Amino acid sequence: MARSITSGPADNHSGSSSSSSRTEDVQKCPDHPLEEIKFFCPTHDSIGCVACHTLNHATCDKQYIPDMSANFKYSRDYKNMLDEFQATYSNTCMHVQEIDSCLKEVDKLSTSEINKLQQFKALIIAYLDQREKELLVEIKKRRDQDTAALEKLQTAAKALQSDLDKSQVNLKAHEANSNHLFIAAKRAQAMLNQLQTTLEVIKRQTQVRQYTLQKDPLVETLLKNKDGMGEIVSRPGNDKLYSL
Ligand SMILES: [Zn+2]
Ligand SMILES: [Zn+2]
């Protein structure tokens, strides 16, 4: 029954130029469409047709609307209701603005949090870049040191190769003269012993100095953590909004 009260002013508000047939529709009883709304029950604050009042308000006082509504337009009730509509309308307007500012804040918040995320990521990348640079320097330093050491060994080995080659050529050159060959062979033997010792020294040192990147266990743990960079959490008390 109460909905008849609210549907009346709302319909009038939406169309002051509404046709007479529409006005008649408004006056029909929603529960008994063939009957016009003619009675008001002050006890239940309810309007209805003759059928409504016979069925639901038989024992209530009832007022005949055409008799009691003549000066309704000038009544305090009507004025209060219009004031209340106006106040609720103003309140709604203010709230529309408030929702607008909430929408702006939603954008602002997301932009700010995206910036925070990207700055954090940039910080992590800058840290990793810096560590990568330092580790690269160390690896290159090791490579240069090891290359220099092995090149030194290589130079010594090539000199040894050359000395051995020359000695053999020298011995061959003295083969025609037994006396000379014997003396040359004795000298060559002493030199050969020395060259063999040098070769042993070179052989002992000929190996690759091994090293490896020992991965930081903290970073390895971080990579296994699915929430690694952080997570988005609601502020306390903010997680049950928007239930409309
Ligand atoms: Zn009715
Ligand atoms: Zn009643």
C-alpha cells in the first residue's frame, strides 16, 4: 500500500505535462486495476480503493480522498514532504560529487601504487645491474690474470721448443765429425736435463684455475617466493566495501 504513496509524486514529478490518461492510470488501484484510489486510512498511512478498504481496513477510520485533498497543496504535510524531497535531492547531489571524487581517488591511488611498484622494480634492477657489473669486473680480472699467466707459460714452452729444435739441428750438424759430435752431445745432454726440468715446471703449472659463481642463497630463495616483490593488501577495515 505504501508504494502507492511513493509512486504518485514520483510520476507527477517526471511528467507535469503527462496526458490525462496517464493521470487516470496513476489514480487506479495497483491491486485492483478496475478501481480508482479513493480512500485514505490514517491508521496505516495507506491509500486504496473501495475494495482495499473493505478487505483490509474494514475497522479503520477512512477518509474519502476527493473530500479531504482539496487543500492538500497548501498543507504542512505537503510542504514538509517537498522540503524533505529537496533536502534529499541536495544530499544526493553532494553524494554524486563525493562518488566522483572517490572515482578520482581510485585512479590516483592506482597510479601512485603503480609508480611505487615500478620504482621498487627499478631499485631492484639497479641493484642487480650494479652487482652484475662488480661480478663481471671480477670475472674479467680473473680471465686477464689467468690468460697472462698461461701466455707466460706458452712463451716459455715455445722457447723450450725452439731450444730443443736448435740442439737437435746442432747435433745433426756435428754427426760428420765424431770428436765434435761427442763434445756437442755432452753439452747438449747437460742442456737437455735443464730443459726437461723447465718442461716439468711448465707442465705442473699448466692448468686452468677454476672458479664459479656461487649464487646468493637469499636471491635464490627470493626467486622461489611467489610473492617476491611484495603483495597488494587492503588497508584494515577497507575490505568489506561496495556491497550494494
Ligand atoms: Zn484496491
Ligand atoms: Zn487501515
